[in-house]
Amino acid sequence: MKDDTTREIIAIIAIILGVLMLIYPQLVGYLAGLFLIIYGILELIK
């Protein structure tokens, strides 16, 4: 259950980041770094 929820959250974040990257290409590096940090924290927590 927790793994499914985490996977869904990551998928939703990935979709949102993808849309933002299409709208604001200059944010690609910043958002990619932020996503990696969030993903790392989620991996450490579980």
C-alpha cells in the first residue's frame, strides 16, 4: 500500500514537472535537481 502511494506521488510529481518544463524551459535544471532531492528523501524515508 505504501509503495503504491509513493509510486503514485512520484508519478504525479513527474507529470507536473513535465508540464512545467514545457511551459518554462529555463526551469528544467532547477526542477530536475529538486525532483532528485525529493526522490532521494522519499527513498531514505521508506
